[in-house]
Amino acid sequence: MKRRALLAEATARLAAAGIADAAREARILLRRASGLGAGLAAALDDPAGPAEVARLRADVAERARRRPMAQILGEREFWGRRFRVTADVLDPRPDTETLIEAALALGPRRRLLDLGTGSGAILLTLLAEWPGATALGIDASAAALAVARDNARRLGVADRARLRQGDWLDGVAGRFDLILCNPPYIPEAELAALEPEVRDWEPRIALTPGGDGLEVYRRLAPRLAAHLQPGGAALFEIGRGQDRAVAGILAAAGLARIAFRNDLNGVPRCVIVQP
């Protein structure tokens, strides 16, 4: 079978499964299966080998199950760097790059704390951007921490990243110049309406704390000031429409200096707290 026909077959299979950008994703998967990368376009009328056909059809079958592309490919680009991704971590999203923008706007910090590290995308990106920084990353999942450690090695920052299993701020000692957190914040009632790629494939513990989705902010807000250096700041990702509720939680904990940074869609996505 020629690759052009194979590509058409893959596109049709993905479209039938409800994949919105079936043609683009089929081409990405064929590049991976063929090993041709950018050279695929010039080789579409060449025959595909049996191993190539088998690999593409296997990947397409997984994607048709609505398994996320990042999990199939095993990686995702975030802030210009490639991060390993598995089913044990959230797929790093462009919205989360809003936290990186906010952190860089504050200027270099030396001692960082990342709560709910996951793949390490936030923490490791900032270590790569700030060569003088060191960091502690906390996550409840040992499997997620294994992914983060691998990403730290890949980015060459493992010697400056200490990654530890834990429950948010429990057992964390000392003060930090910058605290980062992308907590689970999706209200439990909204889970069923999520895209299958998120609802069925990403770790539930990283998506929702249950209830109204605000439990982690309530737990952390009263303890933030005790872990921040003078002049320090905390950055949290928030969900669409949660800005007022989260601001209220922080204000009730005595944190009055609160600002928001919008994502590319103009939605308040990052809350900036400076006690």
C-alpha cells in the first residue's frame, strides 16, 4: 500500500472516531510510523513497509479510542521544550504557560517550590530559564515523580531539582522565593462533560479534588505566608470563572495583594499572590 492511501485510511478512521483535526493527526502519526519526519511529503507515493503499516494502524487504533496524542507520542512540547508524558501525569497545556509568563515577569528567583509537580513542566521550565535557581517539587504520585525525574535529566537540571512524594505543604520546611501550583480544580459535576481524552485518560487525582473544585486553594491559602520569603510570591493556575472565588479564599486567609494574568483566550488563568 502506498503511503498516500495509508494516510487516507488513517484520516478516515480518526474522523469516524470524532477527532476534530483528523487529517493533521493522521499525518503526524504517519511521520512517526515511517520515521520520515518532514520528508514524508516527498515520499507519499512510495509503498509503506509492513512494519510501518502495522505501527500506524496500531497508533490510529489507540487514537480512535480517544487516547491523547501526547500519550501515544510519549511527549509534549511546553515552552519550547519537549517533556515526556505518560498516563500518570497531566498533558502540559498551553494555558499553563501563563504561569511561566507570570513567573518570568516577576524576575529570577533562587528557591522554588512546586506543589503538584506532575510531569515537572512548570518547575523544570523555570529551572532551565533560571540557571541560578534550585527547587523542591512535591507530588502525591510516585509514578508522576518518576516522569518528572526523567524530564529533569533530559533537560539537564536534575542536580538542581529535588523531587519528593508528599501531600501539598505537609512536611515542607523553610521559605521560598516562589511557590508554584497547578492544582486539580475541575468541579466534580463537570467531569462527565470533559473531552474523552481528558476524562478517560488523564489521572483523576490531577483533575478534580471533588466538590466545587476549590478544595486545594482552601487548604493552601492559610499556609502560604509561612512558606514565602519576604518579597516572595505564589502563582496558582485556576479554571475558567474561578477568579472571584479563589480571590475570596485568598483574601479570607489574609492575602490581600492578589492579581490575575489572562491566558491567550483572555481568560484569567493565573493568580499571583504577594503577601
